[in-house]
Amino acid sequence: DGRYACRYKNQWFYDTDPEECLRKREQFKADEKRGRIAVYFVSEYAEKWLDRTYPNANPKTYKSVKIHLKTLTNAIGDKPLSDVRPSDIKSIYSGKYKNLSNSYIKAAKQLYCALFDSAVADGLILSNPARDKTAKPHTGTYTGHRTITPQEREWILTLCTDHRAWPVVMAMLYAGIRPQEAKALNIDKDVDFNAETITVRETAHYD
């Protein structure tokens, strides 16, 4: 029928790919050696992994992680961990992360690799499908910084002068202060109008 077959004791393993056929046999042998009875599905394992890996995460981080895991489990949650292939992970990237930023795709890859690393460490699978070179995600869209155009600079200088944020925008534009640093500025302590200096002591962060 066009498939390859290999055998271990009285158990036969079939697949259209000879390497995958052998992998199934090795996975079975490893499971037998450990005496594993329970089969862990991706959705079941991911839920428990999330709770024990991020017990004290702030709401923003937890929400971000949960979104990525939801994307994973919606696609392959009904599969046993041992049945997940690099092509499954690759399909998730190409289908669910299309036209998204590099940083967002990178966050997903780090999360998926960590999840399956944990499954390897727990002895549930032999190798991490998310780390296989064939599962490598595509390059996302670039969303880095750019220099503002002369027209944009002119708009800021002429049309925004009556906005309450105009002074801090000028500080960011001409002193190179980052937005999070600007949010943490103390006008009385950090800005010396006589010496015309701004001292950056702190930065704001999400909590």
C-alpha cells in the first residue's frame, strides 16, 4: 500500500516515511521501558504546564502566554504529545501567524519550545518537535523603529503646541528620551532648566 513497516516484538508500526516509522517504534519502546500507561494529550498537558510554569505571572504576561497556547491547542490539542510532528508546529506558524511581527512569532516559538522541552524532561516524548529545523517559523513582518519624516516633524512643531503632552514629546524628539523613561520623569528632580539638562533616573514599566 506504499507504506513502510517495522516491528518490535509483536507490535507493527506503519508510515509513509521510513524515518517516521522507526521513530514510532522507538517511542513505543521508550514508553514500554518507562512503564507509561496514561496518554497525555497536548491540551491536557498544556493546561497543567501553564499553571505550574507561570504561577505568579502578571496579568499581561499570563494573558499573552494563554493566547499562544490557545492557538496551539485549537490546532493540535486533541493529539497525544507523542504524535505531534515538526510539520504540525510548522503548519501552526504558517496558518495562524501569517503576516504577524517577528517579535510575536518569536514569542510563540519560545513558548512552544519550552512546553515540549518540559514534556521531554517529564519523559513523555523522546524529542522536541518544536525545535526541529523543519519546524522553524517563517520571518515575520518587521515592526521596528524608523526615523520620522520631515513632514511629520513639521506637523509636531506647528500643530501640536497646544497639546498638554507637547513638552514631553519635544523631550523625546530632541533629547532621545524613550517613552517609558519620559513617563517616569520627575520635573522637579530630574529636569534642570538652568543647566538645560535632563537626568534619566528611572523608567516606567507595566505592572
